[in-house]
Amino acid sequence: MIIMLSTKEKIFNSSIDLFSKYGYDGVSIRQIAEEVGIKESSIYNHYKSKESILDAILEFYINEMTNDEIPLSKAEENLDVDFDYFYNAGLELYMSKLKSPNMMKITRLILIESYHNEKICRFLKNEMIETPVNGWCQLFELMKAKKLIKEDCDSKQLAESFYYYGFFLIYQHFMIDYPEDDEEFLKKLGEKSKNQIRLIYNSVKAV
Amino acid sequence: MIIMLSTKEKIFNSSIDLFSKYGYDGVSIRQIAEEVGIKESSIYNHYKSKESILDAILEFYINEMTNDEIPLSKAEENLDVDFDYFYNAGLELYMSKLKSPNMMKITRLILIESYHNEKICRFLKNEMIETPVNGWCQLFELMKAKKLIKEDCDSKQLAESFYYYGFFLIYQHFMIDYPEDDEEFLKKLGEKSKNQIRLIYNSVKAV
DNA sequence: GTCTATACTTGGATAGAC
DNA sequence: GTCTATCCAAGTATAGAC
């Protein structure tokens, strides 16, 4: 199947590719135009400025990422049946969102640009750190209520111990090892996260 | 005590300050000159190019950070006397290196610039990730040999579980919460790391 | 919608007077 | 060692012909 992309879509995709490689400031309108195969002035027929391209990219990413969260009610039903169920479902959902090439590239772009783009920084802080940590925190609370883990342990600390480790793996892949194979990374992320959750669980499980 | 800084030192310090705030590309020679209180052409009497300023900053940081590593022999002596001893000594040393304002600022600069500066990326990968992880790995091996932790646990995994968590806290401080109070951060880093090491130890301690 | 041509700005760097 | 003056390159963006 051959998909014809509109010029606007080509600009969008090429910008994602270049921004994620060289950063926003590291890419010129001229470069994007060249990549697309048009002159730079033609870009302005589709986007009103360089910044508006970035905005469109971010909007796309945010929309993709903030859909269909996992309802906690579902966890409650399944937790005592099988802890792995909930854990795997969450990981799968997250990874399914991430695994398209564009989403992977934008993830790197977000990590690169967060230091001087307030909007990106806020998204990173809220949606990629605080919200997931709170989700894990609630899950540990639930486990506590179900007497799966000790009563006196700190859910917030457990959530951070788990999630920060995973976040580091993402950081490492996109900022240190980039551009290593994405597929292999996602596989490793799954395995390593599983080990980490086991380590933590082993430390606090009810006897 | 009043310390008179040479123009070269002023350029050095102002560059660290500006680069760490806005990134290398985000700062112009003109800005640095203005901050110092001279004209931009005068900069070139002290540094041959903008890039050579960055190089000087990195060299300074790398020299400060790669001195006096903790010898493992010292750990071996003290480990069964008091595990906390070794842990605290390591953390103290690390934090004492980091706590000058310039060192803190350069840390942020390194995190910001790693994605498109190969030299910085290599330093980050080797000296700020691999070397410390290997150090912790050896420590866990030692603990295993001393039967403090279970024989069948994976030292590398434990080292990563511990260190990646700490690295995230650093990343968070410098890239998300910046510029929050550095002193308070270092205190929090110490406490949280201690909790993390306890959590891990609790999971694998010999019975 | 794309092109050519061009305006305008900013940034790195150098020459030469003092 | 600092200044003024200037050069050159590169970047964003616009006007107007086709």
C-alpha cells in the first residue's frame, strides 16, 4: 500500500525527524525544506512559523499519550487474582503508545528541549513523572489494603523507587545510547522493569 | 575578603552561569561580554573561540570530578564493621565535589548539552553512569562474599537499581525543578538515597 | 502552492587604533 | 588588553510572479 503524504504531513514528519536528532535550535527552516524537497518559503504556506511546527508536534504527542489511562477499578478487581496482570497491562499500554517511530522521536525531542521550553517542561513533569508516580502510589496503597505488602511501608517511596528506575532507562536510551534499536530497548525496558518490581516487592511483601 | 577576578576568570564564571541557564547555543558571545562588562571583541584576547570557553569549563569539571576515587580496599576493611560507613563516605565525597555553585551549574550544563556534544555525552556515560555503577556493583559483590546479602542475587542489577534511582533525582533537580535550592536538594538526595539502599538491602539480605 | 528574490536580524570572528 | 568598526555566514520571514 502506497500512502501519499500531503506536503504538510511531509513537513510534520521531517521536522520530527530533524528536531529529534539535532534539537529545535539545531534545525533550520532551510533544512526542513530541503528534506521535504521544497523551498523554505513554501513552508510558510502550511505553518505560520517554525515554532508553530513544534507546537503541532507537541500537541500530537500529548493527545496520543493522555488518552485511555488505566482505570484503577480494573486493578482492584484483578490484583489478588494476579499482580502481574495489572503490571503487564500498564506496561503494554505505555509501550504500545510509544512504539511508533514518530512517538519515539518526539520522546527524545521532549527530553532534549525540556530545559528551555516551559510547555515541554510542564508536560514532562506532570504527565511523564507526577501522574505515573501517583498511579503507582495508588496501586501500592491498594496492595497494602489487600495485605499483599506490609502495612508500615511508604507507598510513595515504593512508587518512586520503581518509576524513577524506569524513567532512567528511558532517559538512557534516548539521551545516551541513542539511536540504538528501539525495539530491543522496549524489550529490555519490560524485562528490567519486571526485575525492579520484583526486587521492591520482595522487600516489602507481607509475611 | 575581597577576591579580584581576572577578566579571564570573569568570562569563565559568566559563561558557566549563562550556559547552564540557557544552553550553549542559547548564549551569544555578546551576552557573555555584556555580563562581564567588556566588548565582545575583547573576549577573543582570552579565549580563541566560543567553543574553547566550553572546553575550558568541561576540563575544569572533569578534573574536579575524577580525582580521589574511593578505594575499594577501604570498603573491605569497614564493610562488616558498619555498612553505613562506606555508603556515607561515598555519598559525602560525591556531594562535596558537587556542592560549589560552579560545579552545580556545570552539572546542569552537561545534562543539557549531552545530546549533541559527543565529548560531553561520553563523559556522562562513562564517568557519571558506568563507573559509579561498576563501583556499586563491586560493593555488592563484596557484600555477597561477606555473606551480608544472598548468594543468588545479581550484583549488577542491585547496583543499577540503586544508582539509577539516584541519577534520576539529580536529573529531576537540574532539569525539572531547576533552579530550586541546591542545598536542600543535596540533603534530600542523601536521605532518599539512604531509603533506597535500605529498601534494596532489605530485599536481598542474608537470613 | 511553489517559486525567486530579498529584507532583516543575529551571531561568531577579525583588523587595527589607542 | 580594550575599544570601534566591520565582515561574513546563517537564520526567520515576507512580497510578488507564475
